[in-house]
Amino acid sequence: MTDSIRKPLPASHAIRLITSVCLLSVVAAALIWPDPLLFPLILAVSLAAQWEFYGLAWKGPSRLALKLTGLVLGAGMVLVMAQDRHLGALTLCLISLWVENVRFLAAFGTGQKTGQSARLTAGLLYVPAALGLLFDMSVTEIILILLVAIAADAGAYYAGTLFGKTPFWPKISPHKTWEGFCGGLAATVAAVMMYGTIFGTASKGGFFALGLWLFFAALLGDFVESALKRHHGVKDTGAILPGHGGMLDRIDSLLAVIPAYALIKYSYPMFG
């Protein structure tokens, strides 16, 4: 989710829109024909974003074996969650944890630095475990989640670009503004209420609360990824998506919105 302190729309805005339309076309195809397309799409997105996450943790060619191990475990995570085998997903997390434990033991026993533990497991939980929850949701619910990410991002981006002048949290993301925050919040709540009124079963008040909850989840996801990039000294996690940066840059809010919605889904279903 992005916004910026008030300035004209950048020249790359057209490229950003074209990339967004292409991505939405692919996603729409996967939702129309989920049986052959949804699994490979989620798998591809998961692997790309997970690779970028490990690229932040272990720059360049370093720790290539660990990165590949993480990708194999991540692919397995998507596969077992697609088959509704959540114990299998937990087992893969435990395997990754014990790979980390063996690394820690070997490093500690030879006097090497041991401060890089848990990154392999974190990559599994951060990306494929979150995306895997989509397999337990209906097409209607997946569209809602995508709508939240789009509304939060577009509302913040345009409100911040056109009206932004008050920095929101410059330590974490210097270009985000309170005006962008308000735009993203309003757009998200409005989108969730309209969508819920048409397709949902809860009250308008329930969808208002859901819109607030999911917007703050999207905001959290965006800030966490921004903090990770600033911590590691990079502007984007990659360059796979013209105008957007990396795959992780594009799905940062989704990775928080998905589990946030899943919590509501399992405790208070709002869609039939």
C-alpha cells in the first residue's frame, strides 16, 4: 500500500496502471477457472515473494542452499494447504525450525555468529502460509480480500499524491501521509460496505467494522514490509513488476489482510 507527499502523478504512473491491469487480468482468469489456474497462480506468487524475502535476509548469492530449502518447503506448504492438510503445513514449519536449529548448533559449536536463526521459518509463515489460507475461502471472499488491498492502496496513493502534506510515520515510511491514510481508510470501508451489502449476510454495521479491521491489517502489512526494506537498505524487494517493484512490494498488505479476514471468517462468518 503506497501514498506520497503531495506532488504531480509520476511519469511511471501509466506503467503502474498497465502492470495492475495485467495482474488483475491474470487473477480474474484464476477466479473464473479456479480448478486449473488458482493453485499455479498462488504457487508462483508465493515462490516469487518468498525468494524476495530471503533476498532481504541473505543478500546476493549467500546462503543459496538455505534459500532453495526455503522455496522447496514453501512450495510444499502451498501444496498441503491446497489439499486442506493443515497439520502438514505445521509439520513443514517445524521442519524449517529444526533446519534452523541445526544451523544454530553448528554455528555455536564452532564459534561462528548465530544471529540469523528463524529467518527460514519466518519466510514460510510470512508468505506461503498466509497465501495458503486462500484455498479455504470462496471466490466471493477472495474477491473481497483483493478489493480491500486495491481500495487501501489506490485510496492512499491518490489521496496522498493529490492532497498529502502531513507525514504519517516518517521513521518507517517517509512518503506516507495522514491524507493518504484517510483516503485509504475511506476507500476501504466504502468498498467493503458496498461489496458486503451485495454479497454478504451480515449487517451494514458488521461490514463497517470489517472494513476498519481489514484496512488496519493492510496498513500493518504495508508498514512491516516498509520497515523490512529500510532495515535492509533497499528501495524495492525486486523489479519483477514494472511500476510496482517486486512481488513482495505488491502483496505486502495482502499478507496481513488474508489472516486478518480468516480470523473473522472462522469466528463470525459474514458471507454465505
